[in-house]
Amino acid sequence: MSAHAFADFDTALATAESPDAVWDALCALARATVGARLFTIMELDPGEQVARRAYTSHPAQYPTSGTKPFEMNPWFDTVMGRQDTFVANTIEEIAQVFGDHLLIHSLGCASVVNQPLIVGGRLVGTMNLLDEAGHYTPDKVAYVRTVLSGSAVKAWEKAATFA
């Protein structure tokens, strides 16, 4: 994938002056490398069993305020239980785990990759990429797991410096 996109990401990260600037850089990298119509970052609190949206590419539809409780479903088992990547490539698969599937679909999205972010051996959040049906092929998912997740952890650590 594009070396230019990673150079832009590194420059943006080095000059970022806010968490939103950090996440904007990661969103741009995700869009340039694997694609994402909708991009969010969730902070996870396993103790309280809630998630909070820390960043969104669509603030009108997915604001960053408030928290939402975890739902005990296959997403929870995959992401929280096994700390593995959750993938769904149809709106029907998404509907099985996300109550907001109609909103997701209205944005032209019908596939999702939720990549757990592990920092210091601890699950701290997820990077969420959504796009059209069937978009996240095995190669793209492998890229998210092996390459993009490293950039996401780097971004997480940079965003934490603003807290």
C-alpha cells in the first residue's frame, strides 16, 4: 500500500496539536490504504463494560459524547473475549451485532472491521472501519491486523499525551 500515505501519517502525527488531529491522520491513512467510508475510534472500559466514541468521521450521525454498554454477542466474544479482529461483510451480519445497522446502511456501509487496540498488554479500544458490502477482503483484513493496527497504537499513544 502507499508509502506516501504513511509518510503523510507520520508528518501529521508529529505535528498534531490535539487528539482529533491525531485521529484525523489515522483516518486519512485508513482511507488511503484499505478504505473506510465511516471511521471511528472507541475507548473501552472493560471494568464498567462500556465504550465511548473518542473519534468519528461522521459527527452528526455518530457523536463522540456519552457511553454505550457492551452487548454480550459474537462481537463481544471476538473483540473483548479473544481480543481478535471482528469482521462482517454484509449488512445482515452487521445487523446481528449492531443495533444501529439501519444507520450504518444509510451511510452506504455494509461491511465492518473492528480492530482491537492493545497498548501495554491491555485492550484499550477499537479502530472501526466501515465501507460498502464485501469491501473487507481477507487481504485487507490481514493488512488492518498486521500494519494498520500498529499505526493505530502509535496514534493512541500520541493522543494520550494530550490528556
